[in-house]
Amino acid sequence: MDSHKSMHIPRATIRRLAIYVQVLENLAREGTEIISSIPLAEACGVNGSQIRKDLAYFGEFGIRGVGYKVISLLAAITSALDVDREWKMALIGVGNLGKALLNHSDFRARNFNIVSIFDCDPFKIGEIVHGLEVHCTKEMPALVAENKIEIGLITTPPQRAQRAATHLVNAGITSILNFAPARIKVPSHVDVEYVDFFHHLYSLAFNHSATRA
Amino acid sequence: MDSHKSMHIPRATIRRLAIYVQVLENLAREGTEIISSIPLAEACGVNGSQIRKDLAYFGEFGIRGVGYKVISLLAAITSALDVDREWKMALIGVGNLGKALLNHSDFRARNFNIVSIFDCDPFKIGEIVHGLEVHCTKEMPALVAENKIEIGLITTPPQRAQRAATHLVNAGITSILNFAPARIKVPSHVDVEYVDFFHHLYSLAFNHSATRA
DNA sequence: TGCTGTGAAGTGCTTCACAGCG
DNA sequence: CGCTGTGAAGCACTTCACAGCA
């Protein structure tokens, strides 16, 4: 394992690191101090070597013959993911979903903060929602620069998701989390993640029926 | 492609079918009648042969030299996924998140209906939330059987997610959608999907930092 | 002629198996 | 002695390339 910075890290590894964080946080809360790869893997629902290999992309964090210190492993992973600092976010689409997210206190707890909100409905612009003024999308470039916003959340209806994405990209945003049930087209340097729990319900439905076929 | 029922279908294919449904629904809404695999693939963010191969697991739905009829392909996929019928669901954990989901009208539109809700807080039991009475988890086996519930939604805090899962499994549920930020342990015949958008934020954060390193 | 459906080739991730260290 | 870290083997999914049909 040579210079960790230069090598390609699988997408699948990154997704699992988020799981490890979740499980390690719960272990830390319960007071577990040391854990070895196999029980940690079981708690995460993966294979033991998987964890060791995933971690190896970033360095050596374990103690041979012993295991991993929960607290310091957690710190190492959050540092590797760069989620041990503040991230500022913009939200576009102040409807039901947007408001529900603004009420979601976990953002602040994890240092992912929504600092500007936007809508294209003239009746909503100027309204104060959860302490934030709803801005017109025209003001996005200025506010993104001014507030050092790095992530955009799309919570519009599907018809307006593409327009919202384009606004974000034009404002200089390169990381987008899209809650709208629509795929969006963005330049290749922009990174998009999709959140849609109907996808998960569809998987459950299919497997349910396949299992009982 | 012989008898479609018997062959193994990759998890990855099922996940993509949900994307195809989403995109086809939007195409249908915009009035597109026919689409061929390559433009459909672009709209979905995947490769053209990927779509053709995914569909081949279930049958032949295209017209050679022409493409796919949007409406009938949509019907074919929703039928293959078994999401063209009603699914009844139970929700455990009537907190902020649980209430937000109960208000989420898309469930009804897609025929995934929450028909019973549970909590272990004695102060909440008996309360009416969105037209449903909050039940004690003890009543779960009876209500699951009576209402023919097939899917369980966990919206408890992480500490109580495992207990909620165990209640669901004991009540005969074999499909669980877990919104709590904790992994749960269930027997191998039970299928669990996890929804946690912090996982997606972590991916965005990592890629953001990696790209600019 | 154009696009689907599909075997074959290619790729990347997962798991194994064990050397190496605490 | 036990568990980590890691090359090598295995497996699953993706992409290619084209035969075959409308």
C-alpha cells in the first residue's frame, strides 16, 4: 500500500465507510473501546477482510493481535472522508420536503448546515422559514460565493429538478444531493447523489415476491 | 434467455429498474411515446447495453429497429417488480421522522400504504396521528396478520432500531425499510434496506475533497 | 436500415489465505 | 498466539460487438 493519496478508491469502499462511521458511533455511545475486524464487520453486515482492505486505502489504524480502538478509528475515518469539518449547503425548493429537512436537527449535529434557501415561486420569496429567508434563484451565484456553500440540496418537484441543478452548477456548486424523483444531467465535474426511498421499497417489493414465488 | 423465473437477477439490476421507472414516468408525463435504449440510458445515467441486458432478465419488450414504447415498458417493469399492486406497511416510531413520513402523500400515490403505526412510549399510545391510532408494539403480531401488512418501516432513534426490528420479525414481517441511523441484525430470510442521506452527504464530501486535492 | 437481444470479453470489487507484527 | 494488512484468486457485474429481427 503506497502513497494513499494517489490511488483509486472504489465507490463501494466510500459507501461502506459511512456505514462504519454509523456503527462505530453507536459502539462508542455504548462504551465499547476496542473492536476487531470480524465483530465490527458482522455489525456492519459485511465481510471481515472487506473492512481491513477498505481501511488499508487510507493507512494502518489497527493493532495486530488486538483490533481497533473505536474512538481513534472513528476519528481516522471521519478525517479520511473529510466530514470532521463544517460543510455549508444550499437548499432549492421550499415545499413540504424542503421544510421537513430544514426541521431536521441532525444536520447541525453533523456539521452539515443549510445556510441559504431558494425557490422560484414569487409568493414564497421573502418568506422566513426556520430562520432563513427564501431567496430567488437569481441570487444564487452571489450567495453561494458569499457564504462559501459547497453542497446543493434539490427538494423541488421532479419537473423542476433539472432547472434547479442547472442553477446550482451555474452558481459554482459541484456537489449535489437530489431528493427529487428525477434524474438530472450535469457536467462531468459535478457529483450527484440521489435519495429516493421508493427505490428501496421497490427492491423490497421485488425480493418479497421473488422469495415467495 | 430461458425461463426468466428461475435465473438469478443481480441486485444491481433491481436497483436500476427503479431508476428506469422514475425516468419512464417522467418521459410519459412529457408525452414521449417511443424511446430507444441509448437515449433512455443517457437519461438514466447508465450504458445502453446495460438497459437491454437488465430488461432481458424479464422478457423481450422492445421492437427491433424502433425502440421501446414508454407506456408499455413502464407497465412491464412495474409488473416485474410487483409494484403495480397495493403494499401495506407498518411504521414503528412516531417521532418527527415518522410523522413526516405519514404526511408524505407520495406513498398513497404509489400504492404503498401505511396502515398501522406503533410506538413504545406510553404517552404516545392511543394518540391519533394522521388518522391512525398509535398502537403498543405488543399488538403488532395481531395487527400485522389482520391488516395483511408486508413491509415494516423503522423510524425510531438508533438505540431502539434493533428492538423495533425484532418486533417486526416476530410479527412475521420479512421486508424492512430502516430509516434509523443504525444497522440491525435479522434472520437471513428477512430483507432489510437502509435509508440514510448522511451516507450520501459523506460520499459527496469525500469526492469533493478528493477532486480538489 | 436501425435497434434489440445476447454470447464473449473485460473490469472492478470481494473473499481467501497467510505472512508479519504486537 | 491473535489479529492486522495484503497479494492472489475468485466472482459478479458491465461493456463490447454483432447476429437477428422488424
